[in-house]
Amino acid sequence: MFMRDYIVDKKEDIKGLDVFERAIDTKFSEEFANAIIGPRRAGKTFFLYSLIKKLKLRDEEFLFVNFEDDEVKSFGKEAKKCIQIHTEIYGREPKYLFFDEVQNLDGWQSFLYSLIEKKKYCVFASGSSSKLLSREISTQLRGRGLNVIVFPFSFKEFLSVKNFKIKNVYPTTEKAVIKNYLNEYLKFGGFPQVALKKIDAKIFFREYTNVVLYKDLIERYNIASPDVARLLIYSVVQSYTKEFSINNIYKQLKEKARVSNKTIYQYFSYLEEVFFSFSLRKFNFSYKKSFLSIPKVYINDAGLVSGLGFRTEIGKLMENVVFLELKKLELNNVYDLFYWKDYQQREVDFVLSRKAKPEKLIQVTYASNRDEIEKREISSLLKASEQLGCRDLIVITWDYEGEEEIEKKKIKFIPLWKWLTD
């Protein structure tokens, strides 16, 4: 196949696709590279397809190249001539450029920068690495980058896939339906292929972790110990929502493989860079103390837990889902996200702050009525409120809703399904 055939065939493929439109606010600019970033298989490619359809672009107006396609890899340097070849085919340059998994192109930074400098194109570049896109676009492209974060389906999107209409008020029967869907979402997650029932969840997550291991870690970072990386992946999933000490993991893994503490740290950072997992630091008014704290770890989709055969706990799955929604806010520079814990081991799941000032405290608990909410959850929230000077207190529950004033502080209780759909 030649590059010109690829360009034409790709447009025909896109025309024939039935694309689910994502509920992602997209503001794009012709002066910046619009970076579409997020985990593998979260739907970045189809998000680009949906933009093409939403903008109703004609064939001559856009160019789409997926640099992970085997055909494109075989073109070598010719792939960089894609705009010239498109112009030869259609008699005009494309206005919109869609480059999928662009980090696979040698010299992608200078290639994109040269296009942006011409100020003739609206450029969209997707990739599965925060390092290769969000961080490097800002540095290599000299500030010429805007990020759009694409995660697996949110619960709102999941309900849309199920043709469930979100309302302000629900009758009892529909409340039961939405909670049933929430159970399904917590267990199987929001990856599009799973949510759309295109593949069995356990098969998907086994394949997904293999792709992360081989494509993201081995091929991209050329890691020397694949077995250690696989053990680390499973350790991260097994430890989700808990404090994650690299030193403890090192002690466990060194009994099974020859590995250094530094290597474990490096592999763990790679998992974060490809959006497989995320660290959450403990809040402290001292940046240094916060940075040096033992982080809690979260995963990019709750479905990984049951998908990889681990025991599921509803409370922990709820906490991970809440984290992901809050992480999106952090990635979009709305809040900085932390957890809180004191010397008496009292803990609050999430602290949302701006400029080192806590603005919101959130506790997550699997409770259907007020009696099921442990006193420790409330006392921890109140203690954190006192120490951090924060009065916006929220407890996310399974099904209990209400508002109370305790020790002159107002606490809002809201069911998870309602919090996720507001």
C-alpha cells in the first residue's frame, strides 16, 4: 500500500463508522496543538472520528493519520509527506490535521511545531502518554499546546450508552434501575469495548494489561525486566485506594526477581505516564512534606479489579470512581487533589485545594442509611475541617442523602449515583 491509498482509504473507513459522541467539552485552537491524551483503549481515536463527523468535514478538508498503524510505520519518512500527498490527491491542503498516536513518529515534536508555526492548520494530536504529550508539548512546542483528556466512559456516558435518560427527579423504579447500572459500572468499568458489550470484560482486561506491558512499557521505554513490570502492574491493581510504598513492593519483588529499588520507582512512574495508575499525595501545607509522603494509588478504571480476578469491595470501587472524576478536574487545572491523614490515623479520602488552600473535603462510604455511616468517618472529616480550615464537607454514600450540622459545621450527604450525574 502507498501513502496516497492509505489517506483515501482512511476517510472511507471513517465514513462507515457509527461513532458514540463523547460528553467531553472541547475547545480547540488554530494557534495551538490540541493534544488528546489518556489511557490506551479509552476512546481517543474514536473521539477524533467524532470530531470529524461533528464538524461535518469534507474529504478535502481534513487529513487523518494513525502512526500506530502498521501501514504507516512501513512508510518510514514518507509519512511526514502526508500533507503534500493529500494536496496532490485533492488539489488543496487540508485545514484540519488529525494525528493519532503521534509519539510513534520520529521527530514528532519538530514536525508538529513546524505545522503550528505556519498558522494554516488546526492540529489534533493524540497519544497514550502524559510525558510524550502533555508535558513535552508544553516544553518542546514552547507552550503551544492545549490538552483534552479522554478517560474511559464516565457514569453519565455509561448511562447514555444504556439509553437511560438523566433527569432531575426519578420515580422509585428508575432509581432502582440507575443503581443497578451503577453496580454494573463499578464492577466492569467504563472502557468503551466493555461498556458496549463488544468483548467479555475478563478477556478485555487481560489483553489490555498485556498491551500496556508490551506496547507501553517494553517497546516505548525498553524496560529490561518484563516479569517485574507485570508483577508491579498486578500489585498496583491489588493495592488500589491504599497507600502504596515502593520500598514495601521492592522487598516483596526482590524475593522473586533480581531488581533494584530504583527500577521499581522507574517502572511505577512509567505506569503513571501512560495513565494506567495515579498517585495521590497526602496534603500538607509544606510542599516538601507532601511530596515525600507515601502516596495512595488509584487505577484508570474500576473494571480492572474484577477483570484481573481480584476480590471486589463496593466501598473501594466507589472511592476509585470518585477519584477519577476528581482527577479530571485536577488535570484541567481546576483543583489540586490530595488525601488527608493525621498521626492518629484519622483519614479523609480527598482534599481539593487551590493555591495550597483546601476548599473541599470529600469522604466516600458504602452506606445506604445514616446508621451505616461510621462515627470515625464523620470525626475524621470534622478533624480535617478544623486543622485545614475548610468548611465545605461532603460524604458520598451509596444511597443516603441529607444534610446535618455537627459541631457547628454543615455536612452534605449525597448518593454516588446522584453525585456522578449532577
